[in-house]
Amino acid sequence: MDAILFWVLAAAAVTASVLVVGQRNPMYSVLLLILSFGALSGLYTMLGAPFVAVIQIIIYAGAIMVLFLFVVMLLNAQEEERPTGRLARMVGGAGPRHFGAVLAAVLALQLFWALRTLSVAEKMPSSSAPSTTVKEIGVKLFREYAFAFEATSVLILVAMVGAIILAKKESQ
């Protein structure tokens, strides 16, 4: 039963992730990304990491996706238009979707090569790994990584304000 659930969640995550890139309508891309995050959350739960699964839902599917939806709706982005001009000629008239597919294939080859070159000792998890509880993660996050945490918050805020300013200039 666990194997079937794993394959269903894995197929949903991969399919939704591939469809995110292939959509012309940005609203469908955002919704498919939420589906992908939900499937990843299920995979984390199966791996015995319920904290990471809940954080995946709360942070990514909740907060970040709401921000993406807000920006997409605010900018009133329509369907993607076919490119014309220099970029289309550069990639043989195929457009950015085909160019992205080529880049994805290159990434897959690099990942395959990197996994093949790992030694068996590097693949095995160390037995002396510290146990990570919610308290330990929280303490580490807010003591050792407080600056990075706050810098990320400011970066997201600046991106949202920038999107509002860009949308306002276009409508005037």
C-alpha cells in the first residue's frame, strides 16, 4: 500500500511540476504548483518527516503561493504570446518553451552524472546525525539563521511592493 501511495504522489508531483512550465496561462501554473507542493508534502510524510510536510504546506502552498497568486492577479497577466524577434531566431524559431526543454535535459544529464560519481560511502547516511525536533529547528532558525530569515522576509516584501508599483504604472 505504501509503495502504491508513493508512486501516486511521485507521479503527481512530477506531472504537476512539468505542467507548471508548460502552461500558457499563469493562473494555471500557480495552481499546478500548489498541487506539486501538496504531493511533495505527502512524500515528506511518508519519509517520516511530518514537520517538514506541514512547513511545506504552511509556507509554500500557503504563504508563497498566495503571494504568487496576488502578483499574477495584480499584474493581470494574460496568456503567453508566441515570441517573435531575436530570441525566436536564436533557438531556431522554437521559442522559449523548447529552449527551456533543452535546458531541462541538460540539467537532468548533470544530475545523472553527479549521482553516478558519488561513492557508496557518501550515499549512506551517517549514524551520528543529530535528532532534529521542532524545538531544535526553531532554536537554530531564530538564533543562527535569524539574519537570513529576516532578509528573506524583506526580499519578499520588496518584490511585492515592486509588483504593485509596476502594475500601477501600466494602468495609468
